[in-house]
Amino acid sequence: MSEEYFRIGVITEPHGVRGEVKVYPTTDDPVHLKKVKEYYMQGAEGMELFHLQGMKLQSDRIILKFKEITDRDMAEKLRKKELFVERADAVPLDEDEYYISDLEGLSVYENDEKIGTLAEVLRTGANDVYRIERTDGSELLLPAIKQCVLKVDVREGRIDVSVMEGL
């Protein structure tokens, strides 16, 4: 399932009086965002475009300044808004890496038998964990490691797995 936009963060609050906003990043590489000049937020009539004027990294937050946001009152209205970039501006992937949004919703197979659907990718730190909704209604938490995830084919909408004993 391909998406045109990727969520890269959530605006938490205004910063200062000139329209800057603090953003909690939901991307693995916030530094990459310095290269991105166009950002989007969901508006009443679809995605609204915002042009980046400046960016600062601040511990676990990013401070962004957009051309269209000129004062604190305007920034205040953006609290809790999700911030997006176009797919073309997302962090480039290495071999055997995938965007989470492309994985969620794929069918999961073991020994060519469908066992469920990937419902969610949980970020745990050591390795991701796939939350699979089984066809029988139960849930399977599968570590996203080579021993368990044998093959991912986003085009075919399929993930082949080996469920280790005890899972």
C-alpha cells in the first residue's frame, strides 16, 4: 500500500513569537529534513503546502520556521497537527529496508499458507516487531529478524515468514 505523503512529525507547540513551531519527529533521520523545502499539513480542503525557511535541532524536538506562519498566534493554531513530506522527499532506503506504511496491510504467509495480515510495525529499539492479525482472529507478535522474516515483496503485497516455536 503506497502513500503519496509520509508523516514525519507532529507539531507540539509554538516556539518564540515569530511563528516557529516545535515538532516531535516520527522519522528515523530528522537531520535529513534539512534538505526538504516543502512540507504539508492536512487542511479543510486537502493537503496544504508550507515552505521551510529554517530548521534547528533541539534535543528530542525540531524547531521549524515556515514562510506562511509569521507569528505566534498562527503557530498556536497548528498544535497537534501532523506534518508530512512527499514520498520523493522521504529518507532514501537501503537494500532490504521498507517504509512502514508500505508494509502495513500486507498479507503474511508461512509455508505458502496465508496466516494473517501485518496490522502494525512496533518500534522497540533492538528490532522492529510485526503485529500480525491472524486469519483465526488471534494476534501474533513476530520479531522482524532474518530468521523470522524470510521475504518481503511489497509489489505482490506479501511477506513470507517462519514462526519460531514459542511465538
